[in-house]
Amino acid sequence: MPISRRGFLGYAVGASAAGVTAATGLDRFFPEVARQPSACILIKPSPASPLRESTAGYAATLSFLNTSYQHTSIKALAPARMMMVPAAVDTDPSALAKLREHLMNGSIVLYESGAAFLGPEDFGLHKRVIRSVFGLSLHDPVRLWDSADSLKQSPYVDYHWPVVTKVRDFSRVVPVSGEKGETIARFQKLPVGVKRRIGKGTLVFLG
């Protein structure tokens, strides 16, 4: 049965960030979070982000779940069990290297790409940085609602982690793949979500 984005985010992020994974069954996916108190960081969008309202959506969901979090920039990160990067379009290798350091030390990073809304040159740079830092390959963005009857199509992304469900999408996706990653979501046959271990941590990349 389809659920809302807020509902899915509640499964994938909020519950584990709040340290109630056992109550929701997410201890199977994030056992390291279930074993100890967690801190949650919501990373502020960069000035170049075309989807700044995405951060507001994450903040609203965390508040809805009564989950405390810190709001900070990617350049001022402190250690935390979970980090969320909404609508990310980062092209600064040093900034993403900071995320990788936290992953290596055991953090869970949810990285929601906003690259589908970048111009060709910026997308190419973002693609190279993501490959270099995270070992993931991004493919050209796909517009979901291009046809005249697109309103009748109502495209859904099929997730099979952390719960099996459909989440409605209204715009574009960036197909993503990684040799050492696990595909967790598809739009039709396109992989648009990947989970992979990096060091002691877990990267969840949403295209």
C-alpha cells in the first residue's frame, strides 16, 4: 500500500534517530543505533540548493515524531549517530570528505540528492565528486512527468528497504548504482536508491 513521503521518512529516519528502533522494528536495519543513545543532525542546504523547502519537510517530520535534532552546516559537523542531507547538490570534495569521515567512524548518513535540478556542467561535477567520495555512479536525471497525460500516470518509486512500500514522486529522479552497494529503491527498472557500508557507518543515498 502506498504511503506518504512523511510516513516513509518516519520509518527510515525519524524512528531510528529518536532511538526507538526496537519499537518500530528498525533495530534489524540499524542495530548500532538501537544499542545506544543517538544524536541527529539535519544539515542546512547550501546556497546553491534548488530545493530549500526539502529541509523544512525533514524538520517538520522530525518535529512530528518528537525527535530532537541539531541544525548545522556541512562544514561545522560534530560527531552524531545520524546525519541527514536534504536536496544535496554539493560539489566541494572537502565538504563531502567530512561526511565520509563520519561514516568511517560509524555514523548513518541519509543523503538525498538534489542533483536532478542542476545544470549539465554542475551535474557533471557533482557526479564526479559523488563517485570519488562515496563510490557511487550517478546517471543522467530522468523527468517523470514529461508527457501531456502525465497527471494520469502518478509515478511511484518502489522501496524495499527499510519497509516494502511505494512512495509517490512528482518530478525527477537520478538513477544511482554502486558496485558495493545494495539497491533499495527503483522507479520502474531504474535504481534510484542505494545503501552501502562505508567504514563502520551506513550511507543511504536517495536519487
